[in-house]
Amino acid sequence: MQVLTTFLKDLKIMLRDRGEMVSLFLTPLAFIIPICLAFPEDGYNLNADQKPRLPVATYDLVDGVPGEHAQALLDTLAESYELETALTPEEVGQYELGDLPECAAPGPTCDEAVGRGLVLRDSRAVAVVIPAGLSADVDAGQNISVTLLYNPASDPTERQRFEGVISGSTMRLSIENQIAQGLGQFRDLIEIAPDALQDEISRTAEEAEADATTGETTETRGAAISVVSVKPANSALMQSPNTLQQTIPGYTVMFVYFLIGTVAASVRMERNSGMLRRLLATPATRSAVLGGKTLATLLIGVLQVAVLFAIGAVVFGLKLGNDLTALLILTVAVVLSAVCIGLAAAAYRVERGITLPLIVAALLAGCAFPVDWLPSFLRTVNLVLPQTWAMQGYQDIITRGLGFADILPETGVLVGIAAVFFVLAVRRFDWEE
């Protein structure tokens, strides 16, 4: 009963503070709307005007040099992509993939490890592995597969574009080789054929070669080289957000944690007005009072997130993932952690000057821009921030399409943070100024 009474009292006080409500609900939109209108969905793509990068591991080597047909395939791919192959240790170090034992020495094994790492981190859409013996098998007329590594959590349209170009390149190489073999057989027949037949065979061969050059050949025996798409293990863990997926959850999380200042200011106001002192005359306990305040602010915070996400979905077409229940549970955990930190800040009387640290924490957590833009050491430091876990949870649901089971670690950390700070608030909270 004491919790419910405090809840209703605090809810009425907060709703009457129109300035605070405007700040919580409208200020985030002042950031979200201009950014979402100004940039397309791929607004965070910094390499839009460059050739897409394509990691390639070439095992078809002769004395360290790609075989004839492997080199032809590389040359064809280089027409459309900037190839990342034959990487040096310095180039590998720039990718910040951590320790790669395969890269103790340059070679295709290192190139493949780097390609897998970049695809898994969603820094590249696909990677290509050209197998050993490709040139020899093509010459022998054997079928062989080129492996295409991809991340199923990435944009399928982008992956299909890569796959189409690579399949076209392998088909072109296969057709050219088959035509060359066929022309060789024709020339052998010409030597023993009658003069009239020799003339007809020569004319037919020339037409076939001309058709192949202009791309007009419509019937072939089928490609000797095929493309096999392979999904790396744990590939769903990494997927970069587009502009909507970054901006809307990012600024939502940033301003949810501004509730810390809202809660602390509310407690300070009640201390100054003597309202908390009057509670000493009632049987209300610290836990009941703080519990009521927590529930009131929790409701406001959940409504804040719901309104911002609803605007994102209706106005900008943001897809909220495949599990709305997981989204709701994560939101409750996020808001709860912010409220409990605010109560602890009020209990320890550190509510003044809290805005700047909250802004810095939001930037370090990747609320304003993708966290991958940060140096690696900052991506480690920011793990102590609740905003980091909130952003990771929302990105798992909204960007990567994961469900409740997948966000249990983030939810658990946020609930744990809330519990610790609530206990600290109860133990230190006092009623008087």
C-alpha cells in the first residue's frame, strides 16, 4: 500500500512538470528527426564513393604466384572490387582483428582468416576463397567450387549483388576456357577434314569466338566453376546498423539515462520542501518510498521509449525486430537501471553536474554514432557503462533480428546494475536536507 501511494503521488508530480515532460519526450526528437531526414538508410557508409572491398584468399598458387585461371578470376573481380589479398603483417594489423595465429606469415591462410574476421564483424559483406588446384582442374575440365563466405545477418541485397558479380566472373572464366578447348578440338579436326568441311568448321568456330567475346553466347555446357556460399560460425553476432537503427535507439538510450538527473532532482525538491521529512510521521519505510518512486519513473521512462520507437516505426519505417516481447523486457531493464542509478545519486547527493558525465557516457557507449568508430581500448572501457549494454541489446533486437534468449546477457547486466544501485540507495537514503 505504501508503495502504491508513493507511486501515485510521484506520478502526479512528474506529469504536472510540463517542462520535464517536454525535455524527456520532445528533446530526443530534436536530434532524431533532422538526422533521419538528412541521411539515407546507409548514411553511415563512409566508403560510398569507393569500390567495395572484397577479401580474397587464393590457394591456387604456383611458386607463390596465382595460377593462370586464378589470376584471370582475380583480374575479373578487380574490375568491380578493391581486392584485399596477399596481405602483409602491417595491413593485417590495421584491421584490429586481434591475435590471428594464421597470420604469423603472409599467405592465403592468413587472407582467409582476415576475410572471415571482417565478414563476422560485418566490416565486409562477403569474402572469397579460391581453392588450390583451380587452374589445373579447369584445364582438365573438372568441376570446382569457389567459396563465398557471408554473414546471414548482413543485408541480403548487398550479399546477392556480390554473389551475382562473383558468379558472373566464374561463369565467364568457365565459358572462355570451354570455348578455347572447343576451338582447339575444331582445329585438330580441320587438319583431317575435307576442304569444304574445313571451311565450314573454321567459319563456325570464328562465329562462336565472336559471340563469346560480345557476351551473346546463349548455350553452354554449364560452368566448370561454381560459387558455394558458406555462413561463418557465430555470424549473427555482428551486424552494423543503418542510420535509422543507429539514430533512433541511440538518442532514445541517451535521453532515457537523463532520467538519472530527473530522479535526483525530484528527490532534492522533496527534501527542500520538507515533504520527505513529513514522511517520518508515517509508517512508510525507505524501501517502500524508493520503490514507489522507482515504479512511477519506470512508467514514464517506458512510455518515453515507446513514443520514440513508435515515431521511428510510423514516420521513418524503422523495423523493430522480430520479438516485441524481448523489446519490452529490455526496455524495462534499461529504464529500471537508469531510475535506480538516479536514486543512488540522490542518496549520495551527487545530483548536481550530472548532465555532462551522462553525455560523455552516451558518446562512449555508441549512442550518437556506431561504437565501431571508437578505438579498441575505448570499446573495452565502455563495458562498465549501462548505456553500452542498452545499445547492444537494442541493436541485437532491431538490427540483427535476435530474440529474448539472445539478449539475456544484456538484460541480466542491466537488472544487476539496477539491483546494486537500488540497494545502495536504500542503505544511504535519508529523509532530511
